[in-house]
Amino acid sequence: MSKMAYENLDLINTLTNNLSLIQKKFDIYQNNCFSKKTPEFFCLELNGEAGELANIEKKQWKGKNVEFSKFEDEAADVFIALINYCNARGVNIENAVIEKLKKIEEKRQVLLNNKEEY
């Protein structure tokens, strides 16, 4: 097993049960502390938060000084919005990420065998 394949497997093993627990805890928190919102609401919120993160990246890319805490704050907003969206839509993010990582690794291996980069 290559180092990259091992790292992929290690990542999948780490995600297993941990990500679903995080998703479940967010669902409990959201349902107990906030009014119920639709998946569409959370999808729009996610895109808005991702846009805010992109805007601070653009500022830094243009040479402006951006406090690191702004990146942390916006990244946290994106993560929370994504988990809320998944819960509202019924997406099991743990399973979805694990399946996606497996597909990425399969494609990466094919490309590697063809001496191409992913």
C-alpha cells in the first residue's frame, strides 16, 4: 500500500463515527436552540458564508492585510452552515465524504498508473 493510499485509509478511519457524531450534536443544538429552517435556507446561508470567506481571500490576494481571525471566523461559519444544511436535507455527511474520498483515491490511482497528476 502506498503512503498516499494509507493516508486516505487513515483519514477514512478517523472520519468513521466521528463526523456523524459531530453532525448529530449540531442537529441537537440547532433543534433545541433555534427555529426550524428549510434546507433551502441553509443552502443559501452556506453560499453566503462561502462568499464572505472568498471575499477575505480576495482581499489578501490583492495584498491587503487580513487578520487571521477573520479566516477562522468565516471558515467556522461555512462549516456550521454546511452541517446545518446536511441535517436539514437529510445528508449523512460522514458517508458522503467517505464515499467521495474513495472515488478520489480510485481516480488518483488510475492517473498515477498513467503517470499523470490528479
